[in-house]
Amino acid sequence: MFRSMGSLAFVLLVFPWSISSAQVASHEHTYALGLETSSTIALGDPEGPATSGYTAFAPLPSRWPAPSVDESVPWEKFSFTVGGLLAGLRSDLRVGTTGAGVAVDLEDALGLDSTTSTSRITGLWRFSSNRRHRVDLSWVRLRRSATATVNEEVDIGDSTIAPGTEVSTELDLQLIRGAYSYSFIQDDRVDLALSAGFYVAPIHADVSSSGGSVEENLSLTAPLPVFGLRTDVLIAPRWFLRSQADLFYIEFDGYRGSLTDAAVAVEYNPWEHIAFGLGVESFSVGLEATEASSVPGIDARGTIDFEYTGLLLYVKGSF
């Protein structure tokens, strides 16, 4: 009889703690409780009393572990972009000190094309484990030249170009940008960052007449520090909206410089490491050196104002 009662006691003690999970309802919420048990039942002499040990329980491991950074964050570690820019341009040039010449519209007066196409290269690297710290580099070159006969008198530098004179003009502008940004808001849908960086803008302009009576040129390598805002948004699976804006203005030691650059693009990732993008960009820069300046790269006097608005088309590889 005692053996039968001991067996029944064993069943009653073990069975309640053999539950692996239980559903607990509280108000409108249901919670899952996972229990893992360990029961020790010590039985003595079959004819003697049964001695029981203790029951221990602990939560089961989570059934769905938290995703790693690579799985939950869609922001690439490294990418390299090659694309094209189709742009409409406007450029004004004055060579010489203030008052010695007037700004010349290089498209209307000297025949430079008001549209051009060129290549554009960019790259980025998120160098921290949380991918909030990022470095960007980009390069674009806009070079145009033309030979035209002027229809009206043009003053440039210390020279005057008479109507009917054939004039050769060249304008070569490169834009090299480097920037660091920190993402102060970042999750699996939005990456919002503040940036600080610089543009280096080697500029060369040359105007000469066919007879050699006019020879004017202006060369600047302008350092332009900028501050900006960058936003990347995952708008749908495989679709991104990307935008950035940079601003700069300075007056120092006979030198004035200003810059604005804004771009927005829609990007589609048909494959894991390849994306295609389409966007628009608006850029303007104004530089003036009115006297001898200690600013590096400013070794000439004159002004140049340059702007473009263009269509971007690119392909990107990312890892």
C-alpha cells in the first residue's frame, strides 16, 4: 500500500512541473512563460517512507534571438558609385581687381556650351561597428571649350575684345569633396546625419583671341570647408530615398567664397550588392580674390561664379 501511495505521490509531484510552456492571460495581453524543470525524487527503502528532493525551474532561451547588426540595419559598410551627370550650366568670369573689368557671361558672350555631360565618381566607408561614423569622397570634372566670333565689345581683364574677333575660351573646373558624417538618428528605416568636410576646386579659365591681342587667364585652387545634412530612408523593400545638402560661406583676407550643393536620388537594389540610382543635383560656387591673399591656392585676382543643375544616373556596388 505504501509503495502504491509513493508512486502516486511521485506522479503528483513531477507532473505539474513537466510543463514546458504556459500561456498566461493578463487583461488584453497574453504572455508566454517558458519553464525548464529539474526534479529530484529520492526513494528510500521500498517499505519505508518516500523522501522527496526539490524542483528547480528556469526560463527557456528565447525562440527568436535578436538579429545581428548586419541583419537588421540596411546601411552598407562600403560602397563605390560610378555614374553620369547631364547638366545645364551658367558661368561668369571677371579677371583683374575690382573695377578693372566686368563679369563676362561665358556662355552668351564667348560661346561656351550651356549643357554638358560628364562622369561622376563617389565612395563611402562606414568605419565603426555601429555604422554611425561615415567618410565620403567624390569627384567630378566639368571641362568646356569653344571658339566663337564675338558680336559685341567685351571687356575682360585689361583687354577689350572688338566685335568680329574670333576668341577661344576654355573653362576647366574640378570638384573634389571629402566629408565625415555622424548619424545621430539611425534605425532600420532612417539614417539622419550631420556632416563636416571640404571641397577642393581647381579652376582654370583662359580667353585668347586668334591674333594674339588678347590673352587673359585665371587659375584658382579654392579650399572650401562645408557643413551639411544627409538623409537616407528605406521607403520600401529594396528602394531608398537619398539626399544631402552642403553649405559654405567665408570672407577672409581679400578672399570671398560661397558654395551650396544639394542632391536627391531614388535608388533601387535589384541584387544584394548592386544598385541603380536616378536623381537631380543643384550646385553653385562663387569665388572672389580682390587682393593678395594668404589663403592657400589663391594666387590670382578676379571672380568666378559657376552653377549647374543636372540629372544623375549611376550604378553602385556595396558590401
